[in-house]
Amino acid sequence: MGEGQILIADADPGATKVLAAILGDEGFAVHTATCCASASRLLQVEEIDTIISDLQLPGGLPLFRDDSRAGVEIPLILLSSAPAGDSISWALDRGAWCYFRKPPDYPLLKRIIARAVSSCRLARQLQAIRQRLRWMELQRQSDVDPVQPTIFGKALAQVRDCCGNLLIEGEAGVGCRRLAFALHLWRTEGKQAFHLADCVNGELVFQERRMEDVISAELFPFGARGGTLYLRGVGNLRLAGQRRLGEWLHRLSADGPGASRVIAASGRDLTREVAEGRFSNELLQMLSEHRVELPPLRRRRWEIPWLAWRFLGQLSPPGGDPPILQADAIQALVDYSWPGNDRQLRQVLTQAMARAGGPIGRSALPQEVVLPGSPGVSGQTLRQMESLIIQETLQKSGGNKSHAAKVLGLSRKTLYKRLKESSPSSTSAAVG
């Protein structure tokens, strides 16, 4: 008759056995529990489509009505051996799908269960579609290309569904705040506030006031009401400030799960700082329920040409074509060490666009980038890196050259030319 996973929660083993056998014969996968504790464990590990519970099971109705998986409420069918009376309206008012007096009308019960299972599975499919659309919109808002994901895009995908506090490890300019805000949008859908506190002279500052003063005066708009607090440069906080922050976070945790979230960022290795006595181990544990690293740009040089093309597209007037980045300019960008990371790359390209007024060559770049003494050696030729990026983008586009050209910011004609140049015969001729 149907398929789906059914949870029967009933303290009466005889009634449970009979119902499980009937539903099993109909093709349902049946799980049984004799108490709320075992039912709760099953709900954690199995994707239950419908719950059948005895109305008199202690704690059953509150547990099942509070339970949902990925935002989908599981249909609840209640059974009771007590006189009907007000029980029916009482159960339905509290969210039960249906109510049966024991022993139930089994043919009718089976039909109701089949509908409940179908409804739950359809709700899960719709929820998955909504989540996919939300993820696509978040990628768009965060400037993450789904076809050519950068380290930033991979980090966002890695921690987007993590609950609890998060520590982002990364130098200034790699996009820590951007990642924190993207995660805030994913978690709250923009319905809660995003608060920023900076570490200035060893103290956290919120809206130009010392954060501990704001908290002690109960002026801090954060806590049980939800939202996200982003702590920037937390590794620079003095030990006394670390202790006070830890005490506040401990009080905040009493508000319960889901009430609020703290995302901290540090350019220092906090594990080493703890080992050397400069950072509180207790505070580190509170901040780093989850951790993610954003490496500096010098450790991901293969992204530089692609990031440069993306930045130029963003900096160009709407509807206009971005300026061409000439080969000698790309090679200079790849060879530079970028102490200011992605932020510095964008600033350099902004200056270069203003200087060049057209195609950007090496001469349009700032002196610190192109001087012979500029730090950084790529270890790869420009042609090798460019060919690698083109091939990866083409592969992720499923071989669609038009889409790959759009992602790379190239015309189809230019893409075909680059592909021809990167063929084995062309490459050997060029190297020779």
C-alpha cells in the first residue's frame, strides 16, 4: 500500500506489536518506542514520516509537537483508550493530524497514514527546493560563483549549516567579515540584526563604546532576541578582557540554543596563543564550537587571475565591458605576495583602472606590485595558471564553452583562442 518510516510510541507492548505487524505488511518501515526517551533517540537518527503515539504516553505530545526536521513538522496521529469526550478536540487543537479510539479502525488508519506520509515527504521536497533557492540567492549576494568556487565559496558551503559559535581563522583582507555576514543571512534570512564589535587597543569596542560598559549598562541589543555578533580581531584582546568576554558568553549560553550566535575572527593562531599563555583556553573553546580557515591570497595564487576578472567586472559601470587585463599585468599580480590579501587586490585594480583608462598593463599597476624587489614568486608561468583555470572552469561548466566564457569574463572567440594556445602542440611551441 505504501512506503515510509513510521514511529509507534506506546507503552503498551501488545498494542504496539499488533499495529507494527499490520503496518509492516503494508510495506511501511516501522520503528517502535515504549517511552519518550527512546522515541527521541529514534527521531534523531531516522527520517520519520509519521508518528503514531498513545495520548497517555507521558511527555509524548509536547515532545512530538516541538520536534521538526529541517523545518518540516512530522504528522502526528494519536491513539487513546480513554473515553473520547473532550480528548478529540484537545488533541487536534495541539496539532495532531488525527485521533483514534483504541482499538482503531485499521483500514481507515492505514489510509490516513498513507496520506500523512505523502504529505510529510512532499513537505520535505518543497523544503529542499526552498533551501536550494536560498543557497543560490546567498551565493549571489556573497558574490560566490557556483561554477568556479573559490576557497571562500568552499568555506561558506562547509559551515553554512553549523549551529553554535564559529571561529574564522584568517588574516585581514581575506573576507572574514564577508563570510560572517553571509552565514548570518543564511541562519536568520536577514530577519535579525548583525552586530559588529572591533578589538581596539586590546579592548572590544561596540558602536564607539567599550563593550563591557555597554553590556554592564544593559544597552547591548543582543542575546535572547537572536541575531549575530561578529567579534573582529578577537586574538588581540587583553587577558582581562578575555575573562570578561568569557563570563558574558557563559551568561549568554543560558538563553538556550538558537537564541543568538557569536562569530569571532582572528588573524593569529589562537591555539599557539593559548600554549604561550596569551589567550584563554576556556574562551577559545567557547568561541570555537566550529572552526574554518580562510588562507591568505599568497597561498592560493591560482585564484588571482579569476579574482581579478571578477573584481574588474564589479568595478566596471553597469552594462559595460570590464577592461582587458594584459598578460604582463596578470603575471605581476600572480607574482606579488599580497600582504593585504583580497582587499588589497581589489584596491590595486581600482587604482589601475583609473590610471589605464582602457586595457590594463603592467605599467598601470602600483610600484609596490611591479618593482623587481616585490616579494613573492608564483612557481608557475602565467600561461600554465591561465590554462589550468580555463580547464577547471570548462570542466565545472560541463563542457559548455559559452557558460565557461561568461564565468571567465571572456568572449567565445577569446576562449577558443586560449584553448587552442593551451593545446600540447601550441604549449610546446610556446615554451620552446
